[in-house]
Amino acid sequence: MILRRAGLAGVLIVTAGCATSGAVKRVETQVAVLRAQMTRQDSARAAELGRVIQLQQRILDSLDSGREMLRQFRGEVGQQLLEVQQQLVQVQELTGQSQRRLAEMKRQLDDRGERLAMMDSAAPAPAVVADTVRVPVPAGTPTPDQLYQSSLQELRRGSLATARVGFREFLKTYPTHAQVPDALYFMGETFAVENPDSAASYYRQVVERFQASARAPTALYKTGLLAERRQNRPAAQAAYQRVIQEYPRSPEANLARDHLAALKP
């Protein structure tokens, strides 16, 4: 009985030992599997981390390149702005010179007109000449100077219609007077805004009939201005060229040169 029990115990011990050894092997196998899985996961994480690091590096490189391009762009824009500012200063200087030049020419023209008016007012009033026969002026008729000056005052006052009537009467009553070129010119001035065609017609009369008159270069220059305002470049250029060629020393010649330069394509 005792021997049977001892044998049974031995069998149980051997069986327990075998069972323990198998469990250990299973555990070891599971541990190995887990380690392999962890190794693979670590490798995947490492690879992913490497890709993230590379992406970050590319981003940083792009940012550095963008910053460099931005610095270059800012430098180029700054240089361009500086050049534009310098050009603006030059344009302002040239504009100021042109304005001073135009003002000086206008003053010369005004002075010349005033001198002509003073010379005309100081000259004795001649009798009307018709067909080379001197005839007395009818009683009550204003003198040439009175009619001319009153018409000129109306023009300067802005009363164009009244001035026009006065100059027309002057030309009709005193057709051979020395101030006929001036009267024709100022007749053109009364039409310059309202009726450019009529203005150009009177300017042409001054140029064609009184080429030696002091009003001729001004009338020819005004003809060019009217053509230029109508965007008739050939006619404007032709008028300005005539001013320069036929009246090279007149103030209008300098103005015509400026306009010709502006009309160049």
C-alpha cells in the first residue's frame, strides 16, 4: 500500500514537472513573439519618425530658401522704389523748369501785346482809306483806337459776343488800319472755345494776309493747338513746323518745339 502510494506520488511529480516545462516553453514562445512584434513596431516607428524628420528638414530648408528669396525680393523692390523716387524727383525738376519756361514765355507774349496796344493807342487815328482814297470818318463814329480798345476790354472781361461784335465792326469800318491783324487774331480768340473752326479761319487770315505781323507766329501756333486738341496730329505738326521755320526767334517757336517733342510717337 505504501509502495503504491509512493509510486503514485512519483508519477504525479513527474507529470507536474512535465506540465511546468511545457508552460515555460509556451511562455517563452509568447515572449519571443511579443519581442518580434515590438521589434517590428519599433522599426516601423523609427522609419516613420525618420520620414517625419526628413519632412521637417525639407520644410525648414524651404523656409530658409523662402526667407532668402524674400530678402532678395525686398532688396530688389527697395532698389526699384529708390530708382522710381529718383525719377520722380527728376520729373518734378523738369516739370518745374517747363512751367517756369512757359510762364516766362507767356509773360513775354503779354508784354509784347501790351507794347503793341500802347503803340497803337499812341498813334494818331487815321482816316478811313477806301480804294486808296482817304475819306473822313463820319461824325459820331468811334475812332479806330476807341473801337479796338473797347472790344479788347470786352474780350478780357469774358464778354465774347460783345467783343466779337466790336472787332467785326472794326474790321468793317477800318479795313486797312494797322491793327487789322490784331483784330483778326482776337476775333479768332473769341471763337477759340465755342467754335474752333471759326477760330482757325481767323488765325489763318492773320498768317496768310499779314505774315510780317507780330500776331502771325502766335496765330500759327494757335492753329497748331486747335489741331492738337482735335487729335489731328499731322495738322498740328505741320503748324508747329511752320512756326519754327518761319518765325525761329519768336517765343512761339520754343513752345512749338516742346509740342513737337510731345507729339513724337
